[in-house]
Amino acid sequence: MASIIEGYNYDIFISYRQKDNKYDGWVTEFVDNLKKELEATFKEEISVYFDVNPHDGLLETHDVDASIKDKLKCLIFIPIISRTYCDPKSFAWEHEFKAFVEQASNDQFGLKIKLPNGNFANRVLPIRINDLENTDIKLCESVLGGVVRGIEFIYKSAGVNRPLTPSDYPEKNQHKTFYRDQINKVANAIKENISGLKGEPLEFESEPKKVIKITLPEDKTRNKTKKVLIYSLSLLVILAVVFVTIKTNFLNKEIEKSIAVLPFRNDSPEDSTQYFMDGVMEELLTNLQSIKDLRVISRKSVEKYRNQTKSIPEIAKELGVNYIVEGSGQKSGNSLRMRIQLIKAKKEKHIWAKPFDQEKITAIDYFKIQSQVAESIAAELNAVLTPIEKQLINSIPTERLDAYELYLKGQFYWKKLTSEDLDIAMHYFEMAKEKDPGYALAYAGLSEVWVGRMQAGYSSPDEAGPKAFEAITKALEIDSTLADVHYTLALITTWGMWDWKAGENEFRKSIEFNPNHAEAHLYYAQLLLILGRSEEAKAIMEKGVKLDPFNPLVLAIYSMNLIMLHRNNEAIAAAQDALRIDPNSAPAQGMLGDALMETGRYKEGIESYKSLFKLVGYEEILPAFDAGYVKAGYKGACLQAAEALLEISKTKFVLPNWIFNLYVWTDQKEKALDWLEKMFEIHDPNLPYITAYPLFNRYRNESRYIEIVKKMNLSINEVIQ
């Protein structure tokens, strides 16, 4: 895009050190906000050159891309002046800052220009993001040939000297600057400078006209009428201001960047490739979820729309999003054909679409296509993409397409969570690992299987725990930037190893790499509830359920969180919602049973418990529930079911938690405490809830309970009341 003045290639050139953009993408965010402000300031389109991958580290003796000289032929040069920018050895300083000053000093306008108001300004417009040392200031002045005058984006307080951000409060900043105002100042300064270059006047208001004041004799009637008119006019002015403000705010209100990726349609003649189309959709979803500026609905919640005929606006309204992504394609051998489109939901307006048709596709080709699609969608939504997010999106997890396909098959079966399906999933993950020993996600998949087996009671903690930890540790060694790796490690360290600090660190890392990870939010909230930090937990769990509102597992975890907060009626509703979506959700049945029992709806609670044990493979104890209920109500039902599980445990591993739970409802305190101690002995993954879940809290004054809490490095004082 050319400059608005003929003979120049850009209107604005942004120069910066990559070091100042690595931590939080400050420079990228600044440029994005400046572009929006320029659109509101200029009638014309203003071109901005901003290289997201600057050439840091190049010295004067290195080869320099000759094209940079053409890009430097611009009207205004904006250096982001920081403590790292003032470095004569850097590319930005030598080949951008100094080069522009030399080039501009010798072009038709010169380095300094006369403004419309008669003042003079430099075509270098510095943006300062740090208070500088005197040596750095003098270094800048030696290049500019004068005092460094620019616009400050500095947050300064006791012991703090960093760039100003949009969320900073001016009253806490020693400089008292407001980010939004500073952006506006930059745009206005550019407007003034470019008007000076074009030789245009810059007039906003005409000179006030002289008013001749005539004094008349006082007239009380006239004065009264005058006051009424003044009050009326004042009221009209106030109403007009309010109306304009409301209208302006309404028009300028940005539509939330919320998006859902619908299940991709498989156009292949064979259903056997459905797993691949699901993988395409999930890979794109993962890329979009890593962008913090987007709110992305997780996969489980969109699965219900796979074969539905609802309109795009209807689906978007149910999911609470403003944009929808649709896709379709077919895979035949190593050939892939796809079409992906982005739709603005309200009016079903197609705002971006692209077909992909490639023969002999490799894994690298496949992942590049996915990253291109994600970046294109982010660009269409004006989403800020930080350097770290861009790196995550462009990463290639494996160069073996066959290993990737085996991983997709493993994921397909793992999500079913039955014992048989977990075995099949493990087989595929093992094969993927053999094809590519450096494939981190294959190891993560193996770890997920072992965690699933341990949580469901298919394998004992002694067997599953070490294998899950070994696999996830290997995945972490290969790639430490994968959100799912940190998420799985968080589950293991929290519920398997009872290391609360490590668990919290891993949850935070998982959410950092995937801000839209619903399950990470919900389980992190559970850890906070275990630690007694209920206010933090509430906000995080509400965000999590909003990210995946129709996922049965998310709703079941949410239901459990509500039980820990003693919001049992809400917990019942959440569990029932989960079961309407998936009647075979064992976690939802378990939570429904517990919440019903807590509210005194014992008969319904027993029925939910029966459904739970049927789903997890203990159908043989159902008659015990029935016989016990006839004999002694809900207490008899739980007692006989517990005794039936005891018999089974003689020949097969049974989670002590299940027997403990049943004994709690029989009012047999000593037996319940016996099984609480057995939970501790075998490292039952349900024991971390000891300080937060109501079933455990019944015994908080018992010495045996207190001893276990101490051994687990928890505090009874942090029990949620």
C-alpha cells in the first residue's frame, strides 16, 4: 500500500526492538490500537509498515535486506524508545533509526517540517515506553540533532518503570497518563505532521466573533422570562449531550470476538476418514483457542450441531457467540480438499472463505494450512495476536502424517472413556509414538489414558499414577508450550501426587497457553476450593462453563463445584443439563446423586447412584440397593450396596472412595473413617476433596480426619463453610 503523498512507499514506519515485544506483545498491541485510531482520524487510508519479526541482533558487518531502504521511504518514522532500543549495535538503531534520519534529511521535505500553526516538528515521532538514563537520551539526541520530543507511554510508580498498558489506572501512575488518550495524541500528532507535509491548513474552529454588549434598563418580567428560557435551553443542551453520548457509545461498541467452530462435514465417500475431518476441526480450534483476544467455544459444546438443521443465527444465539466457522472436506490417501468460511452470525454474512486443494499433502503442509486459517480468521476479527500466540499457532507438532493420523484415532476413542475404548486409544497412542518418538502429544495421550483409568477406577493409583507421570514428563521434555501437556500434568500433580503448589503452577501455564481451555478453568477452580480460596474459584469456574456450555463433563465438574459451595439446587440443575445431553455421563450421575442426597431427596438420590454404578460396570450391586431400600430406606440401600462392593473388592480393585461414600449415608461413622484412612493409604484420587466436599466435612472434628488433613498439607481452617 502506497503513501498518501506520491513518491513515498509508506505513511508511517514503526521501528522497535524485538525484546520489547516478547514479554506481552506490547508493541503489537500498540500498533493495532494506533491503526484503529488513525482510521477515526484520517479520511484517507493511512499505510503503516510494521514488521512483526524484526531483525534483532544484526551488526553493521552483516548483510541487510535491501528492501528495508524502500520501506524507510516514509513520511513519519516512529521509534519505540526503550532501554533496549538505544543500542548502536542493533539492527533497529543502525539500519532503521539512523538510516531514516539520514534519508529524510536529504529528501524533498527534510527532517524538520513546518506545521499548519507555524511551529516546527521532526518527522521522527518517538514513543517512549521507559524513563531513560541520561546516556541513552544523549545518544538519541546525537542522531536527531536536537531534543528528544515525543509521546510517553510510561507507567511509573515506586520501583516500577515499564510500558503503560490499556488496563493501567492513571491515578496510580506517577505520570498520570491514560493509555487511550496517549494513542489519540499520537494520531493527532501524525495528522498535524502529514498536514504540514502536504501544506494543508489544519483548522478546527473559526475565530470567535466579537459580541457587542448592550445594557438595557432592568425589567423584572423580562428577567423572569429570560431565566425560564435559560433553564429550558440548558435542559435541552444536557439532553442533547446525553443522547449523542449514548448514540456514540452504542455505535462505537465493539462486537465481542466470540467464535464457535462447527463440526466439519466429511465429504469423503468413506466414513472411515471422519476422524481426520474431526482432527482438522480440532486443530483449527486449538489454534484459535490459544489467542487470548478471542473467546472460543470448546469442541464438546458444538458437537450437538453436527447433524442439525438449525440456522447459523439460531446456533450462534444458543452458544452465545457472534461468529461461526464452518468447514467441509474430504481426504483420499494423501490428497486433501477443504473449504473453510467465517460467518458473522447475526445476519449470516459470509466475511471470509478459502478453499484448499492439495495433492500429496505432508504433515508440514497440513499444519501450515491450519495456522494460515487461524491467522486469517484472527485478522478478519481484528484480534490482537501476540508473538507467543503466533509461535504457538505456527508450531508443527510432528512431521509424520501417519503419526498424526494415529494420534487422531487415539483421541477419537479416548473421549468415549469406557475401559475398552481407553485400551484402543492407548494402542493408537503407542503406535503414534513409535512412528515419531519426538511427538509430544502421543505421550500426552498415553498419560491421559492412564489418568482416565485411575479416575474411573479401572486401574489402581499404584499402577496408573507412575505410568501417567512418566508419559507426561516425556511430553514436557519434548515440548513445554503445549496447553494440554500442562493441563494433564496439573491433574496428576494435584489429584495423583497431592502437590498443591505444582498443580496450581501447571493449571496457570495451561491457561496461559490456551486461555479458552474450559476444563482447565473448572478443575483449577476445584483446586482453589480445596485450598479454601472460594472467591477466586467462583470467577474462574463461571468463565470455564461459559467456554463450553454444552459439554457434559464440564457441566458435571461445574455441578461438583456448586456442591462444594453448598449451592445444591444449582448443582442438581447443572447435572441434569449434562444428562440431557449425554444420559451415559457417569460423572454427571454421581454429582446428581450427591446433590439430591444433600437436599434430602433420598429416593431420587439412590436411583442416581444405581445409574452411576451401572455405568461404571458394577451392575451386580443394583439388587442390593433395592433390597436394602425395602428393608431400611436410603440408609439400608447404601449399607447393603457398600457390603456388596466389599465382596467385589476381594477379587477386583474398587476405589475406596465409593465404599466410603456409601458408608457416610449409613451413619456408620467408624466404618466410614476406616475407608477414609484406606483412601489415604492407596492415594485415592478423590481424597484431595477432603477439605471442601460436604461428604467429608461431616467428620471435620474427628481426630482421624484431622490427622489425614495434616498429612496432606491441607488446613481444616480453609474448609468452605
